[in-house]
Amino acid sequence: MLAGCTPVVRVQAARRALVSEEGVVMSHVARMLGAAVGIAIVVSIAQATSGALADARNGRPTGRIGFTSDLDGDWEIYVVDLATGVVTQLTDNMIPDLHASWSPDGTKVVMESKFGANWDITMVNADGSHPVRLTDSPAWDYHPCWSPDGKQIAFQSDRDGTPEIYTMDADGSNVRRITHNGASDFHPAWSPDGRKIAFQTSKDGNFEIYTVDLDSGEEVNLTNCPAYDGWADWSPDGSQIAFESGRDGNGEIWIMDADGSNQHRLTSNPGTNSHPIWSPDGQYLAYQGDQYGNWEIFVIDVDGENETRITNDPACDWWPSWLP
């Protein structure tokens, strides 16, 4: 168990529903920020909610997206329901929790949590209960993601000197080093068939996207440009990979075929768009963007149409993750 942690799942305090003539529900989510401080912050997600509901009736996504936010003053994991706009706080700890990933069956959530000056991988039940620390090393272990069969977790760690990609069993045992590049290898993403992991690496002098075969260890370079390429994520059918690229001057969302061909830009915004994540049905991408001056969560069709702002609050909302 995590010392000093009180896992709580709670819907952000009193929410009101206002129904327009079209039947679009507008939700307002309120939360008390710090009992000692004694101030309340009202988070309006009316824009996201009305858009999500209207879109749901026209075939738009209606699932749930997890994300990291400092809404309550420190980094915690939240979940937003796209059909209702209701935001649920999953973790409420004395330590920061970042970058959540849900198991394929939806029963477990892994994340990186900070213990003093160190980051380790932790796991909770889907309701936020029963926190377990999976790694406990003097290194930084972070950016966990589940294998498609739910039996393993990939993550990055600098336990051997430089950030490399590792895997472990879902209970934290059998840690295995996957990459040996002596460079910075970040952000693992498991292929749907479980045979490969995509990641970004600086071994070529700048960050590019590679895949590594988990049986042979063979690495294949997918991107090759002077700008930053990273944050890869496989489509559910394994045919495409979404990623972030700075090749046009600022971070935008791109898509390519799984072999690196047919690279094309999806977003074109004045800010930075990052960390694309495919929806379970492969029709949408969620990502984080600061095009309105603050980091928020967005959803867009995979053809680049219908960009929708999902969160709209004064905090920084990062690292979206679709729930199964």
C-alpha cells in the first residue's frame, strides 16, 4: 500500500444540469480547493459538455477519457465522460500522479507517482482503490502502458544510466530491459498484436520514432527529419501510428502507416498539440493542446475534421488516455 495515500473516487462537487430547447445538457463542475485555504473553484465545462452531447447524437464519441490535471493544486488523475461532461477525480493523494493508462479489461490503472524526488510506477483499481507500488528503485520509472493482453506493462526508466524502455509483469515482477541505445528512449506504446513497442529515441541526434521487435530486439526507424518526432500511439487495428511532430515549426498531430509511410499532418493550430491517443474504435484521436493559451484535452476525427475541446478549466490538463 502507498503510505499516506487516501484513494478517493468522487464526482467533482455539486453539478447542475441546464437543459436547452434542443435537450443539450450543460454541466458545471465545482470543487473545493484546499480546506485550509477555504476557497472554491468552479470549473466550467459547459462548452465541452454541450459539444459532446450534441456530437453524441450525431455519431460522435461518447466514451470516457482519463487525463492528468493540477486542478486541485497538485497532479492527480481525472476522468471525463464525453456524453455528460461529468468529471470524476480518480486519485487524491499527497503525492503527484501522472500519465494514467487503463488495463485492456478496464479493471486496473497504472500511472507514475512521485515519492520524494523519485518517480515510480503505481497501480490502482479502476475506482481508485487499493494503490500498489509496482517499482521501487532509485531511478525514475515513468510513462507506463499496458500490453494488449493485460499481462505486462512497458515503461521507461533510467535505472541503467540513460532512459531506456523496459517491460515487467503486471504485478511488478520480471523486469526486462528492451532497448540498449545509450540514448534517451521515451514513451513506449505497445502494438495491438503485442509483438512490438513503438518509442521515441534520441540516438540519431534528435528524437525520432522507432519500433522494437520484442522477440528479436530488432529496431526499425519510422521517421527521419530534423525536427522532433515523438509520442507514438498505434491504431487499434495496428495499421497506423499517430504521433507528434515539430517539423512544421510547432508541435502538431500527425498520422503514418505502421511501416512509416504515408506521413501526413492532422492538426494545424497556432499552439502545440501533443500526445495523441486513439479511441478504442479507431475513429478518433484525443490529444493535449495549448492553442487557447492553456493546456486542455481535445478530440478530433482521424481525418482531421471536427476538432472538439473536451476540457475547459484554469488548470493544465495533460496526457489523455481512452478508457476501454
